[in-house]
Amino acid sequence: MYLSVKETAEYLSCSESYVKTLIQEKKIRALYDGTDYMINKEQFTTHMKQMEKYKELMEEVRSEPIPEDIDIKDED
């Protein structure tokens, strides 16, 4: 599915000028149909899935308990 610049800006919650800047910097792949840029929505879906996996991994790492250090001696 292809989105216009305006639809992409709404989808990403940013301005249209920012989307155009990303296209010009080649950070977003887009097709020019003679009047407007058309952006494939799937490139964002893949990115969002990767970000979700990364967040899950980070949560897993953060929730892992810190192992007790075997070198610590109780001096009571």
C-alpha cells in the first residue's frame, strides 16, 4: 500500500516538510509519480516490528536479576 506525503506525515505523527526532508536525504524510499511522492507503507511496518522486538529484548535484559557475587564475604 502506498501513502502520499500527507498520509505518511499523519502516520508518523510528524510534519509534511520533515517527510520530504527524509525523502531527499534518502532515509525513506519513495516513488515520484510526476506530481507527488508515493511512499510504501511496508517499510515502516518492518521498522516498527524490529523496534518492538528490540523493546522486548531490552525489557528482558532489564528484568533479569543481578546474580549474587560469590566473592562478597559477610563480615558479621
